[in-house]
Amino acid sequence: MEYLKRTVTCGELRAPDAGKNVVLNGWVHRKREHGPITFINLRDRYGVTQVVVDADAAEALKSVAGELKYEYCIAIKGSVRARPDTMANADMATGGIEVVAESIQVLSRCETLPFMVDEKTDAKEDLRLKYRYLDLRSFSMQRKIRLRHEVALSVRKYLSGQGFYEIETPTFIRSTPEGARDYLVPSRLYPGKFYALPQSPQLYKQLLMVSGMDKYFQLARCYRDEDARGDRQPEFTQIDIEMSFVKRDDVLELVEGMMGVVFDETLKVRLPAKFRRIPYDDAIELYGTDKPDIRFAMELQDLGALALKSGFQAFKDALAEGETARVAAAAKGITQDGGAVKALVVPGKADYSRKQIEELEAAAKIYRAKGMAWMKVIAGEAGGTEAPAGASALSGSAHLEGGASKFFAGLEGEVISALGAKPGDLILMVADAKKRVACLSLGAVRSRLGKDLGFCDPSRHPEGSAKRFEFAWIVDFPMFEYNEDAQKWDTAHHMFTMPQEKYHATLESDPGSVKGDLYDLVMNGFELASGSIRIHDPELQKRIFRMVGFSEEEGKKKFGFLTEAFKYGPPPHGGIAPGLDRLVMLMAGETSIKEVIAYPKNSFAVSPMDESPNDVDAEQLKELSITILESADGKRLEIQKQ
């Protein structure tokens, strides 16, 4: 069928175009009939144009218009007519005109829709993913996919302008241990052998630095076979960056510049030239997480000294147990924190019910807190008359009530003053023999409250859009973490991270105190990027291998192609990899990366649309020398080489 090819898009026409003859192609978004007149809202990627079939139109034209239904794909030929001022639609970019139809051509028909294509559907996620091609027609999804394109384009332009080469690294690689499980691809030519899909281009981008490429980037597809959970995707995209002859500040400044340009070009949002830097230890102490949302304050505070003076035996026991463990660890040469009592002041929430507090306690227990104590700051002396609201707590105008307050009798003024609490505030407390547990569990409560109380909602923040995006660098991460099950040290990130130079002499003697040259970029409570300066000294790399239990032979077996390359003059180098999906998600104001990926998997790593993963033909398996045997319980599949 020869069809009428569009001369303009559905978002293009304006009042000065009145009188023009045009052809539009698109989908029937809405249709309404007012007596003998039919109005059709025609939609394409660019916008919506109102088309009118007038009362005096030919009967054949009226007949075609009458059969149109939602999402029919049509072509319309007609003339542009200005709408009277009283009938203009200010909510539509094309609202000042309409197209008077002269002919309508049905290009394809649409069956009954599983859900309406609109601004944003309320259909359930799996239905949206099953009919993703319809979901992608919505204005909301079209805007987010456009934003993703614009962000990617801006990144490419910025990095290219900074002298970077965009270089593709292999998709079929050798399987290497990188934390998550690899997706494996069987080789037909070499039965029993497998390629792996890359979890990241980490080793290859380091080899590009050995190759003298100096500045590399790639919008890299990455694959991780992780257990289905939350917002993970088995495949995702990162803005992969590596640079030679750099130190940490060079990488951080590059990314600050890139983010500034990307946000300015795509959202017209100006970011600060420099982002706040928070040492890892401070992030855990103050926010209870290494990815803090700093759009609001409400920092964790230490109540250990006053807890020791209180009558709260559970708090005292946690601190004593923590100190005993710290001393015992020190005797083994292991640096370890003792116990802690952490407190959080929730402004103006002394009216929280017991049920609301118990819900917050449940959030703390997810992070292994044994419980959460609380007390409320009430205006006036205990049992006396209330002081005026806002009176100074230091003048004896407030006291503690409820929960654990009885254990702090005689210390009320000190507690209120030390925490900076005010009448009407709620105080939440977590104690644990492991300081990290106390911090992380109360940090989870802080994050929950930030959302519940609207501190993360820019529309409720006094500075409005200025607080939509808050960046921070988390720096000075621990290089190692002690594996109690295996009774050995593991690297906290990966084995190619450079320990900070001041710790090189004490790597083996005091691993727990070593800080790596690591850095994470966080925004609005999400980790946006992770990176490090890399080891380029083969002897230092061997020391790290030995510390984590890798023999030189094992290191050679697993990473031989990298360690071999490092014999040939590797330059100092470092890099970072911001997640493109997560970046666009936050820029779009969403909370799920599925909202900014064209064809995501669901939470079980399944695609409802094409029903992958799926069974394959026996002939395909035979070519790969693979036999699938179903286990006796019928629930597990075993793969054996034929």
C-alpha cells in the first residue's frame, strides 16, 4: 500500500502555519464526537495535534473517521487552521491550531488494548513489561527514553572534548572472579569451554592504559548473574572511564565537570563546581550508610558517654562487650571498633505513636539491631507546668518522657543539650557491641524517615529545585575487611585498587587500618559511581594477592593476562564507572531503573514480553555438546558435557 508520508510531525505546527497543506502520520490518541463534528487527537513521538472532521466533510471521510479506535495508526491529509482564542488549548504545544482533515488513510488497526496509552499508565509492572512496546508509546516513557539519549550524547561530547577515545572492549571474555556470578556462554568450537559476559570492562580498560591509550571511555554493557532482588537488572550500562598519569583529584574533577555539563544541557540545572567530600568513616558515623542522602541533615549522634552514666544496663552491656571484643582483636593485630550507642533526633515528632515507632524499629532490625529505644522531649518541667513552645532546653524548660527516659533520670538536661533536641522532638537510640551495626541500623531508620517526612521531596523543601540533586564524594574507604568465616582478610572492593601510599609499609602488619585510594559518587541516597586509583606495580600487586590468600600461581591463573602486561611498563592510572541507568533514573525523578531502560527484565530476571530465558532446541544443545538432565525432584537442571 502506498501511504501518505508525513510532511510535518504532530508536535510541529503553530499558529503561523495556518493555511498550510500538511500530511500527518501517527496514532489515534483520543477521539470524540460532537454531533456531526469528529475531533481526533493524533499522537507521535513529537507531540499531539488536534484533527477535525468538519460537519460538511464528505460522507466517505466521515465513515473512515467513524471506524477509528484508540491506537489505530493513520495518515491524515489536511489544511492547518488557527483556533479562535477562546478555543485555544494552552496545555498543548500545538493548541493554537487544528488540522482540518481532507483525507484519512488507515495504515494499521489496533486490537483491544491491555491498558490505555496515556501520560503514565497505572497498569501493573508485569503487564507493562509484557506489552512494553505499548508502554513505550506513553508520554512519560518517551520523555525518559529521550532524556537517556540526551544524557548519553552529552557524556560522549564532553569526554570526547576532554581528549578521550571511545573504545569498545570484548563482550565474550575469560571468566574471572569479580564478586557476582558470571553469565557463561558455551563455545561450539571448543566443547566444554565457555566465554563469560563481562561484569565490567575493568581488566580490559586497565590494559588500554598499558597500551598507551591515555584516556578511554565507553558506554559499556555489563552483565551480572545475581539473585533476583529489588531493582537489580542482569544487564545494565555504565559510563566506563579510565585515565593514565592521574591521581584521585584528577578523576573527581573530571566527573564533577561531566555531571555539571550533563545536568546543564539536559535539565537546565546548574550544579556546584565542586561536590562535598565525606570520608567513609564520617559517612558511617553521621549517616549510617556509605551512600547518604544529604538533602536533609538529621545526623546520627554519639550517646555513649551519657549511656555509661545512665541506668540503662542494656546500653552499658553493649559498650562493655564491644570494648572486650576490640581489645581481643587488637591482641591479634586486628584493628576493630568497639561498641556504640547512636542517637537520632527526629524534629517535631514527639507525637509519634507506639505503632509508628515499632515500624521504625523493624527497619533497624533488618540491619541486625537487637532493638531500638526511644524517648520524647516534652516542654516544661517533669510533672510541672509547660514552658512556652520554643523555650530553651538549657533553662530547664524541657524533660524526657516515655520509653527509655526513666534510665536517664538526673541526666535529662545533659541529654537534651548534648543532642541539641527541642521540645516536641523524638529521640531514637540503638546500641550494639559492634559500632557498625549501631550505625547502619539507625542509618536505615534515618533513610526511612527522610522519605516518610518528605525531606527527600523537592516540592516540600524550602529551596525547591535547588535541592533536587545533592552530590557527595565518599572517600578514604577501608582497603580490607576481615572475613570471620574464613579467618582471613578480603579486599573490600577489588584486588587491583591502590592502597593509599602512607599505608604501604604497614599493609601486612595492620590491614584493618589501611585505606584504599577509592572513591564513590553518591546522589540523593544512591551510589552513582565507584572508582579507584589502580595498582600498577607488579610487586605491590603480588603483596595484595598474598594478603587475600591468592598464591602467585593462582593470581597468574585467574588474572595472568593482566599481570603479564604489567611487566611491560604500565603507567599510573585510575578510573571510575558511573551507572547510566541509575543516573537517568534520578534525573527523571524515578525510583526504579526499569523506568529508564527500554526493555528491562522484571524483578525475577525474566522478560514477560519475549519470555526469556527460554528453552532451546535439542539440536542447538547437541551442537554445543551439552545435555540437560532434569533432577529427580524436577526443580533443578544439571548441564553435562556430552
